[in-house]
Amino acid sequence: MRTDRAIDAYLRHISIERGLSEHTVAAYRRDLIVYRAWLSEHGIGDTADVRPALVAQFAAERASAQPPAAATSLARLQSSVRGLHRFLVREGIADADPSERLRPPKAPQRLPKALSIEQIEALLDAAGPAPGGAGVGMAGEDLLVRLRDRALLELLYATGARVSEVMQLDVDDLVGGGHGDVVRVRGKGAKERIVPVGSYARAAVDAYLGRSRPELSRRGHATPRLFLGARGAPMSRQGAWLVIQGAAERAGLEAHVSPHTFRHSFATHLLQGGADVRVVQELLGHASVATTQIYTHVTVDALRDVYLTSHPRAR
């Protein structure tokens, strides 16, 4: 099969059948465009002509390119190539997988950075008025937006959901459970999970739904999305990023804060509080507990610091 047709078929497969996100599919597309161009430069226009030595040469050249690419980028590029060739074998288009022996570079393990509970509380307070508060000093448009911002950040911290997952929430995804409120979160591969929502987050969301969202909704076309922008359209990931940056600046936090910081803090604080790692895995929507166990390293580091500063014979 021609390489361009093979790539198009594979991208349709991961988008429609596997349900990967638009951002993931776009990343795979960029990688495979690079791969197709490289094959074309070497006179290859059909996937049947790709041999293991050629795939190995492609990987080696990309690894030695200048300026050097990050290990994570190289790993994703090789994953895209392997995924394409495995797909062609599964579909009966190719007899063998020329990328079978390709091994991606091992990316250095970077421990996630979590905020302290005090920093999280300062960030939430800086985002908007606490539920039940009067919003002193705020009026009109400012109050509408800040109620939404508080609800957004409270929900990010309460659920540990990815910002893309929270942006996809509909109002009906908030459900009253038998033991309290829960939210339906749609994760990677369209997998759905149920995550409890604490009283603080639910109160903030209720304040937003009661006082802010109706007015924002009137400004745009009807949409079931939970979080809306100032013009009534569904809020974007970039909009959420700006909300977080604004709150971090008002809170005077020097640490870098991103949407994923809330997810890291959620997992770290749960484990520090005694939660089982497999429960945290389920709440985060990780396919493997190995992914979640990186947070246990963070809590062990915290325990070590306490030990070193507290035990009389630690040093």
C-alpha cells in the first residue's frame, strides 16, 4: 500500500476505532509525515518495500539529529512508526512488521511536582470567592467569571482529572450518588470512570451553576458543556490555562503551576493521606498501576525529608 494511504488508514483507525483524542491523533500525524518524507527521500513510496534495516536507519538518524530531540519526542516518534506497521500486519495489508525490533529510547523519569496543601488553598482562594461568600470587591462581569474560575480549579483538584477531561464535561455528568456526589469523566480511549466530588468542589460548582453559568449561557448558542467562556461558548484548554496562571499570579506562587499540577497534587495528597495506590490508579484513570507508582516516589521523598530533619541520629 502507498505510504500516504497507509498512514491515512492508520490515523482513521486510532481516531474512530480506538477513540484517541484529537491532540494525540495530531501528534501521530506529525510524526508519520516526518517518516513518510524520510522514506520518500530514500526512494520508498510503498510500505511493502520497507525493511527492518531501513526502519533502524531512520531511528538512528533521528536520534543523532542536530539539535538533538528530547527522549520523549523520539519515543513518541518511534511509537508512531511501530503503531503504523503493527496496524498494517493486523489488517492483513503487510506480511511482516519491519519495526518489530525497534526499541524506543528510555526517557529519564521525571518526578511530578506537586503543590503543598497550603499552596493549593491559596490558589483556590485567589481564583474566586469561596462558596457562600459574598464576593467582596467583585461585581457584575468579574463576579461571573471568578465564580466559574473557582469552580473549575476546585473540580480539577477534587477529581485529579486532566484539563482536557474537565473541558469535555457536560452539566449532566455531575451526578448525585448514594454516598455523595460523583462526576462521570471520559478519559483516554473514550474510557469512562466515576470519580467522587468533595463538598468544597460541589459547593463551588453549585454556586457557578446557580449564579454564573445561566448568564454566560445566554450569550452564546445552547451547549451542554459545564464550563463556558465569557461569550457563552465552551471553554477551551487554553482558557483554563489562563485561569490557572492568573490565580497563581494573584496567589503569589513562585512555583510553576499548570493544569497538570492539580493532577499531581491530587495524587500526591491522597497517597500522603493513606490512600491505596490502586485506588489512586482508578481515580486517575491510569491503565497500569506502574504509571501511578511514580507518585509513591514523591511521598517516599517527603518521608525521607521528615526523617532527616527529625531523627536525632539520621545525619
